[in-house]
Amino acid sequence: MHEIRIAEDLSKIVIDVAVERKLRKVTKVNISFGELVQIVPEIFEFAFREAVRDSVAQEALLDIEVVPVRMKCIECGTGFRVEDNNFKCAKCGSTDLEILNGKELFIKSLEGE
């Protein structure tokens, strides 16, 4: 359940930015998670709500984008999206791969007044 720790860390960033920018209220938080981070959105949202309780972000809409896993084959250079946990090159079958996307974990933006 690493969602709790991630929610606590991200909520601290949101609140710190809101204070720094003198926002009275955070209305929306846009977050990106790569599939490889293995976040369960429902658990994360529950944990985030608890972490921002009684803060300027307590009523913020949470928009979660899940970024699909994209790889590049070291052998043939083919880029492809991983589907059904098949971590093999779609062209040559190699497992010598570089991760291009899917490990992201960041706040894209936040809105407030």
C-alpha cells in the first residue's frame, strides 16, 4: 500500500505550493502515474483525501492520468507500447529493452483561487 505514502508526499507538495502562491483554495490537482508505479487510483484518492483534510486542498478535484508503458528495443530500435505485461519487442522478440514511459509519478498542475 505505497499509495498512502505517495499521497502524503504529493499532498504536502500541493499544500506547500498553494501556500507559496497564496491560494485560498485548491480546486483541481492533475496527477500523472506511470503504469509501472502500480498505483490503485481508488486507494490513492482515498489516501489523498485523508492527507488534505482540513487544508486548502480538501475540496480539490483529483484528476489522475495513468501513463501506459512504452519501451524501446535495444536490439532493433523499435518503440512499442507494452500490452498484457508482454515485455518483449513486438518486432524481434528481444527482452533487452529500455523504458521510455511508465515510471512517471508527478503533479502535472494544480488550479486554485
